Amino acid sequence: MLWDALSLQLGYNATLVAIGATLLGVSAGVTGTFLFLRKRALVSDAISHATLPGVCLAFMVLVAFGGDGRNLIGLLLGSAISAWVGLLCMNWLTRHTRLAEDAAIGAVLSVFFGFGIVLLTVIQTMGVGRQAGLEGFLLGSTAGMLWADALIIAVGGAATLGLVMIIRRPMMLVAFDPEYAAARGLPVHRIDLAMMGLVMAVTVVGLKIVGLILIVALLIIPPVTARFWTNRSDYVVVLSGLAGGLAGYLGAALSASAPNLPTGPIIVLVSFGFFVLSLLLAPTRGVLAAILRHVRFQRRVHIRQGLLALAQGQKIYEPLTIRLLRRAGVVRADGVATEAGKACAAKALRDEKRWEVVRADQAHEATAALYDGLRDIETVLTRDQIAEIDRRIGGPQGVAT
Amino acid sequence: MSGEEFVPLSLTPLLIGTFAAIACALPGNFLLLRKQALIGDAISHVVLPGIVVAFLLTGAISTWPMMLGAAGAAIVAVVMIEAIRRLGQIEPGAAMGVVFTTMFAAGVLLLEQSDTSAVHLDVEHALYGNLESLIWLDATGWASLLDVQALTGLPPELPRIALTLIGVSLFIWLLWRPLKISTFDEGFARTIGIRTGALGMGLVIMAAIAAVAAFDAVGSIIVIAMFICPPAAARMMTNRLETQIAWSVLFAIVSAVSGYVLAGYGPLWIGGADAVSAAGMIATVSGVILAVAAAFGPCRTRAGTPGPA
């Protein structure tokens, strides 16, 4: 069943939804990256909630003119207009009043959404039939998606993607360093607005599939996921698009494979699954990598301290140190150093002495700053320098056992 | 309108709405100043899975397990946001976005998967609440306020939200000085021995309790609006925290009362037949208040000086 869904053989509607969700995921992931790097991820929350009054007003206008209230283009147009108004309100609040951006986001979000709900109840009491479709915009409703709807989503998603590709460089510049961008003569404020406009476009396109509450997840989670894997911004954009698209595709397929699995939430949960995997497994930034790094560091400290203790003839009590030294073949089971171990220990003690000389010498100040008790001195000084230091220390001394 | 109509039908929803608005606006003042205003938004989203899980575990729509579930979900969310922020070194806004959308999605999924069609538990209800239905049927008029038997028929949301309001007020009153100091200057607060971490956590938990209690009565949309709009509007009116809180309470009351009245009677005045959503209207009114304050408030600009000095 799941395989059928993944290979798009579960009927017309499921295929449409899967394709639409994939395209939406890609464009949301790519667009969201800029938002995330600009540290304004939650702006998308305000934008998406602000679409509701527009949807309702568009429905009322459509009905008033005797049209079909559920015409998707009309509804999306309405939602875009009200989201834009919300965006401008938010920008005005942050630029012209003392409110911080988070407060402006929350204010726009709650007020527009509240007003949307008022309109929703007005529509319910208008007595026009077939208003049920409107509540689908809250959480998305993919059942009964038409070819025309899918086409709108595909065209909208592709257009957004194209626009992002065209203005990606200025957007990236603004995201990383707005002051520098301003100094270069870029219109930072307008680029920001363009970025928000693109986010709004994605939101509007995604209303039908995941609904206005969950579209935020598609804009935020894939970029955060992608950020774990790389430090290069263009790779983040590509990976985020990939993660979003894959989540959209898998989520749509999963939701088609069994009853009672709403598409929007499933896509979000799949996306979150990718996020958790990345959080745990990503190289360098992942939790697992951090734990491994910590363990490796701990071992190096224990071995180093153990060797120094051996060299100075002190007894080692720490069980972890003994275990590590034994595994390295430095000590025997009773804690006595082997021949190889004695050599290692002598080397460690000598290195420590060499470091001492380096740190006492003003001429080696830059090198001394690298001292952390673990670094091999050969990695920071040339052989000649070490020989010079050794001459100052004098010949090797016997190791007490 | 006479007392016979007003007391049973409108008094309790009005009181509940007002109490809920104040209970959210009070901690909202501090959250706003600490730039944590969106905590209310996050909490009101994650309440849904908590309630659904509580329902699945107990199998009944009963209040206490559901409130516990909601509070549990709020705590889980706060912990998860913090964990993701620290483990993944992600900015707080994005971490919050990841957590609350995921938990909300999980809530919707659980709701669809479980057989809740027979009971009154759905996403729309969670969003708009049900302020209009909290009527006091046992009341016959103003005299019922003194009638013990009629008082026992009060909707249980009223004492609960009143208790929450008292709790929130007590929290803020008792911890006024540390709260004020740590809100404005966390470093200084630490040097004079205030445990700012615990205090911040306490404030968030208090906000969560207020959110859950209000959510139970009036739905999440009012919760978000009341956490942010009245304090934000009050911020435009003054530079003093005490005055700001007073203004925010006033704004909360005005929003709740006028929102309820407009929703209930406004459509009738302009010739409509039915009332509109009170929760939505209260949020809308609070937004209008904020807009007016943002346009004309004496301290609306960032420098905060009223007029040219």
C-alpha cells in the first residue's frame, strides 16, 4: 500500500496531492532558508495567520457577485492581499513604534486571525451553502483537490522558486550582514519586503495542502534541518529544498496510504523526523558528533595525565585512566608500565618540559597561546626549534619506576 | 436589557472573558518586556496535543485531566524548545517554530486518528473557544447572585478562571521586585542574588497556567491576543511599569467587554440576524486598541519621550 503510494499508483487525487506537496515542500524549504538565516523565522507565523481574513472576504465578495465562493484563484488572491496588509502592519509596528519584532508578530497574528474567525462566523450565518471548504484552509484539505488546483499550486511554487533564484544573492547578503548590504548601496528594507513577499507567496500557495497553521512548519523546519549539515549558505538552500520536497512527497504518500491520516500534519511530522535525525546524526553540529568529540577529548586528557603520572612515578587510581592506558599497551594489568609505556611516558614528560620552556619564553608567545595540555609540540614547532629547546633543557633523565 | 435576561445569558460569559483577558494580560506585560511575547503563541498551539492525549488516556471529556494534559504539553514544549536551542545551537525563534508546529501537527493527527467524532472536541473549538455557551441557566435575575442554590449552577469555568486570575495576581504581587528588576536588568538582578533562571521559568509556567485555564474557557485565539495586544498598547502609553500594567488591565477589560457586546449585539444593530464569534471579536477589538495606541500613544516611539523634550 505504501509502496503504491510512493510510486504514485494510488489514483488520480493521491498523485496530484503528492506532486503538489513535493513542489510546495521544495519552494517552502528554499524560501524559508532566507527567513531562517535572517533570524526572522516566526514572521512566517504572522503572515500565515494573516491570510484568514482575506480568504473569508474573498469568499464573501465572490458570493456577493454570484460566483462560486470556492474559486481557488479568488480565495488565494484575497489571502495574498490580507497577508500583505498584515505584513505591512507588522513592519510599521516594528519600524515606527517601540515594539520589538516578536510583539509585532504576535499582535498581527492574533488580531488578523481573530478578525478572520469573526468573518468565518459571519459567513456561517450568511446562509450560503458550501462554505465548508473554508475551514479546510485552517488545516488544509487535500481531499477532492482538482487538476486546476494542482496546476495553480505547481505554477505558484515554480514562480516563487524562480524569483528566489533571481534575487538570492542580495537576499543572502542582507540575511548575513544587513549593515554591509546597506553600505554596498542595497535597499535593505525593500529586499526584506521582497523576502517576506516570497514567503507570503509560498504561504498562499500552501494553504490548500497544509493549511495556514502548519505552513509555518514547512518554512521553518527544513532550513533548520539543512543548517546542521553544512556551513555554506548555497548548500543550505539546496539541502533545505531537498528536505522540504522529500518531506512533502513522503508525507503525501503516507497520508494517502491509510485512512484518517490528514496530509498537512503528516508532512509536518515527516519533516520533523528529518530534523530529529539531523539533530542527532549530523557531522560536527549533531548531538552524536558532539558526544563522540567529548569522549575522544576525555580519553586524550586521561591518557595524557596517566602518562605524566607514570613518568613521575605516581600511582594511578582512576579506573578509566588505567583502562585506557592498558588498552593502549602502556601499562600491565597491575598498573606497572611496560617498556613501550615507559618510553611514551618519558616523551610525555619531556614534551611537558618543552612546553614549559616555550611558555616562559617571550619569543614564543604566539606558540604558547596554543598550549592546552594536550597538543603535541611537534605540531606547532619545527624540528630545529625543538632541538634548540632540548639543548636548553639538557640531556634525557632517567624515569623513575 | 433587564436583569432576567442579562444575568443568565450574558453575565457569566462577560465575567469569564474579562477574567481570562486580565489573567493573560498580566504576565503578558513581563513577557513583552523580556522579548518572549511569542511564548503565549507557542503555548496555545501545544495545548491541543496535551488535551487530546489526556482525552485518549481517560476516555472522557473531563476538565481536570485535560487541564493537566495541557499543562504537561506546555511544559514538554518549553523543555523541548530549550533542548533544541542548546543542543542544535539554533536561534530561539526557529526552535520555537519547530516545536510548536510539530506538536500541533501531532495533536491534529491524534484527533483525526482517534474516535472523537462523538464528543465535542475538535480543532475549531480549540481555536475559537466557546464563550457564548457558558451560560448560567439557574439564574433568574440579579437576585440569583445571592441565592446559594443558583450559585451552584454557575458554569465551572468561572470559579476556575477566577482562581487562576487570583493566582497570577498573587505571583506577580509577591515577586514584584525581583520580577521587575530581572526584567529590566538581568545582570544586575543576578548580582544582588536573584535567581533569574528560576524566576524566568516561573514566569513562563505562570503564563502557561493562565493560558491553559483561559484556553479551557475561551479558546486559544483570545489567549494569544490577550498576552500581546493589551500589554503592547499599554507600552505605548507610559514608561512606568506600574502604570503600564494598570493600562494593560484596563485595555484587557475594555477589549473583553466591548468585544463580547459587539459580537453579541453588533450584528443585530446593523440588521444581521445572528451573533458572530465573541472570541474573534475580542481579539479584533484588542487589535483596534493597539492600533489606536500605536498611532497616538504618548510613548509610542522608541526613545519613549512624550513629544519634543
